[in-house]
Amino acid sequence: MKKAGTPVPAATSRIVVTQPALPLYRIPLFARLSKIYGERFTVYASRQSELGALNAKTTAASWFRPLNPARPILCKLEWQSGALAISLRRGDILVLSGQPRTISNLALILKAKLVGARVVWWGHFWSATSRPWRATIRFWIMRLADAILFYTDQEVDEYQTQNARHSSVPVKGLNNGIETDQIVALRAPYEASRRPRDLLFIGRVTKKAELSLLLDALSHESCISVTLDVIGDGDEAEVLRNRAAQLGISDRIAWHGALTDEPQIARIANKCRLFVYPGSVGLSLIHGLTYGLPAIVHDDRWQHMPEIAAHRPGENGSAFRFGNADALANTISDLIKQPDQLVRSSTEAVKTTAKTFNVEDMARRFCALVDGLE
């Protein structure tokens, strides 16, 4: 008979992942992990609509277990209904979505500790929505975990710089990305001089995107012949269409709405010369880089999402002064007319997501952390 506290053999430990929702872009990662771990791997997530077209409304995947939508409690705190009923036992590894405002996460950590399961905190170090006081709470909760999984290697460095004395547990980065195989197959050769002076924006059309800044930039004389393709939809779409009309640039903008079909996206992206995201960029950057498009984003790392780590000004794109439409216009007009530089930047963009910031590398990194805990 095993003595109390004897570790459960790795073959019997389960990997249990909890998420606030199941976005379409996460399904390829979870599918890969399910192939690796088999029945040991399960994902619990609520079905929510706030992600719009990116929300996976349903999936028949054997690894998926639906939870009820999170319900508000008070002061913007919430409880993920059904989360506390998730079965955990000694030796299991609970990979928890790092959202301190979801109080059920704290209850799950306590439950895991009581039964002898290990906890991996999976979340951001810092993003555009972070605030110092909330970050302090988040860092405190992280100390309860047995390992920390950040979105990028850059965040690992930032966390260890600020929290060196609390880094006794493994801290790793995923380099958050997307499934790139289909995009690579659809991607056209990049010849800047043969492409129109066309920009690509892809993402949710919300306040975070700051698309109004890009519209202002396009109204500048230096960008008078530049066009824009917008892939995405959101609560700012109608306001921005009206703004474009006021600026007299409506005829230079194509609003494609929310698209999730990659061949449709490819037909648009393959004719663009640059990817531009004027606001707080996240996974949209990875999407643009994978198409080999040099990326223009603003220069304030702390007003971006973690995926900004993939951007290297002067190599796979350029940066403009945060919040400045004149600077954005100048950056676009300067870069868009340099075909040789654009080709070099396109090559670097392709290298960026071929090496990492893709689902294959994410799965490899996830397994390295989890297997190290078994």
C-alpha cells in the first residue's frame, strides 16, 4: 500500500485546464494537447458571446467540458458557475486561467491544494488593461501556484526582474500564437513593388483598436493614395464608418466585417503591403506577421497586449509615437514607399512566426512545463 503523500505516477495524473471562454483560436492548441495526453487532458470553459465571431459557440471535441456563463457578484467580480464542481485528485495538474476577478479561481486553487493537485497559473504579466493595484493582487495570487505560465518569454523576463525574490517556482512563457499551417499554405509571395499601397487591419473593431487614429492618419496628405482593408467588426464600426465619411476617405476603405474563413482572409491579406494596428495589439499582430506583412504598431509596450513581444522595430516592422496620428501617417508614408526594406521586413516577419508564436511551439512549451511537474 502506498504511503500517504506518495506522488501519483505520471501516467495517471490528469491535466485539467479552465478557461473563461473557448475562443476559436485556442481550439488548435487544445486539440494538439489532447492528441499528446489523450484522455488525461480536459478543458473546462464557459460559453460566452463577448468574443463575437471568435467565440466557439459549440464543439464536439472529446476534451471539452462546458461550464455555465460566469455570473457577476459585486464590484466587477464574477463567479464561473460550475467551476468548483470540477473533479480534482492528488497528482492532477490544474492549469488555471489567470483572472483574479474570477473568484471561483481562488476557490479552485484552494480545492487543488486540499486534494494534493498542483496548480499552474496561466495568464498575462502585464497588458494594456492592467493597473498597478490589480497587478499587485495578481502577483500575490500567483505565489499560490506551483508554476507560472506567461503568454511570452518577454513577460517571463519582466516578471523575474520585478519579482526575483518570489521566483522559486518554474516560470515559463508560451509565446502565444495561432495555428499557422493554413496561413502558410495560403500565403502569397511578397513582392512589395507589385502590391498596391494597401494596409491591412485585422481584429475586433473596439475602443482598444484605436482605429480612429488610423483614419486620421489616412486623411493626411502624405497618405492620400493609401487604401485600407478592415477585417473585423465590433461596437465601434458604425461610428468609424461615419468618421471616415467626415474625413472624406470612405472610398479608400473596404469594411469586410468579421471573417473567420482563412481563404477569405488570405485573398485580402495577400494584396496588402503593410499590417497596421494603431491601438493595443495582441494576436492580430501574429496573424499579420504570418502573412509576411511588415507591421506598424505604436511604441508603448505597456499599452499593448503581451503578443507585442513578436514585434521588432527595424526588423519585421516599424513603430510610431503612441497616440499620435501625425507620427502614424509619417511612418506609413515613409515605409510603404521602400520596397527593398519592405521585402527584408517581410522575410523577418515570416521567420518570426515560423520559429515561435505558433501553436506547434506553444504545445511544445506547454508540455515542457507540465511534464516537469509530473
